Amino acid sequence: MMSSPDLSSSDATYTVPSGIDSEDWRSFFVGYSNIVLVANSDEVDINELVSRFPETTLFIFFNKVYKVLSKPFTRSAILVSRSGTLGANLVKSGKVSRVLQYFDKDSFLGIINMAIGDREKFSPASEFGGVTVRHLDLTAVFAPFYPTTSFPTSGFALCFWLANLQLPATITLAGFSSKRSERYQVLDVHDWTFEQVVLRLMYRRGKIDILGRERTNPYADLSEHFPEYSPGEIALTANEVLSERLVNLSSIVDRLMQVTRFLRFIDRTYKKLKPRTRKQRRWDAMEGK
């Protein structure tokens, strides 16, 4: 089994290098032939996924890993814990001890507490159950180009950053489809469309690999099969068809909104009567409500 890189566990470690050109971070990941980012998705079959990759693979998990793991993971692994305004979400929700149960201590390399944005605050390493902790601030990486009305997802952020570290390892995404599952919701605080566009551009340039995705674009290939149509004509026609489909979908949603009006009224009333949790009261206090 591959030896674990040396991670700093000091509570004062809040200024470790975080830029995409950081030699410190690059040396941390050197030595792995593959780096697999595992989404908390119904599409992930962890046993099948592990069988695909050699022992020199580093698996990266995110936050509530019990969504994809049912027993301790015995391969080299890291857990990424995203921060919020009150610190790391796993710490503030009291789920650190629960998620750590899903990693074998002999192969677990520790936690990366990641923040993206001025309002996301780190939690001290001492609050992560005694495991090795490192902090990673990617605010400066995404501020120049990510839509300002949304926040990057943890998986997208780490993938983009890793790809720009220019590591010798192959970076692979598993389960990153942005699809709503039957069990887990897709939060609308992220710009899923923007992220999928960037990831597929990176994939088709060979910067990353995405399991279950074809590298070729059938729309881009149309102009080769039908030279009488220019790429511009194909793109405009595709946009026209997509626009019509969205209009049709909107009309269906409008009808559903009318049918479910009473149910939504009951839901709103229940939420108003339901006592606020301690976390909600702290959020309200911070927002000045």
C-alpha cells in the first residue's frame, strides 16, 4: 500500500499554499497514477469503481460519504469537507465521527477542509476527530470566472484545481452527472449547467476523464458528415430546438404548479409552525434577521 503523504495537523494551519501553482500541494499528490473523485451519487457502484483502478490510485470522497459507502474503505483515500459560514459543514452538523467510520485508518490519508468564498470559514484541525487535517482555500481560483450568483460545488472546484496542478496522474470523475436522484437533492445554489460545460470542455481536451461519458460530441461531428451545414448553422439549430423544448417544459411545470397549489400551501404553513432548529437560529442571527 502506498505510504501516506505528510499532512499538517496543527490547529494554526490556516495559510497553507492554495494556488494552482503550489509546489507543496503538487508534491502531496505526486506518486499516484490515478486520482478518482467520487460523487455522492446513486450512479456510483463503489465495488465496480474500485476494481477499475490499480493500487496506485488515490480516491477522493466528499462530505457525507455514507451515501456511497456501506463499510470501511480500504484503499488510499482522502475526505474533502466543505466549509460554510460557521465552519466545516461536517463539524457544525456533528457528523465527523459518523463519516470517519467509513475509512480504514491504515489507508486513510486525512481530511481536506476546503473553502471557496470569503464567507466560508475553516474549522480548527482539532475538531475533526483526531485525524490529519489540511486546509485549502480556493477563493482566488474561482472568483475571476465562476458565476457570481452561485457557489462552486466541492467536486467541480477540486477537479478544476487538480487539473491545473498539471499532475502526472489521470484525474477521473465518477458519478458527477448533476442529476437529481431519488434519494438526494441537487442544490440550486450551484450553477450545474456552467460546471457541466466546463467539465466537458476539459474532458474533450484530455485534461480529465469522466466515467460513462463519450469523449466525442455528436453535434460537433455533424459538420463532418454533412459538410453542407456549417458548425454555426448546427449550433443555432440546436439552440432553437432546445429553446422549444424548454418552452414546452415550462408549460408543463406551470400546470403542475396549479395542481399542487394546495399542497404547497400546506407545506408553507407547516414550515411556519415548525420550531426553528438551533442551526437555523444561528443562521438568522448572523444574517441580522
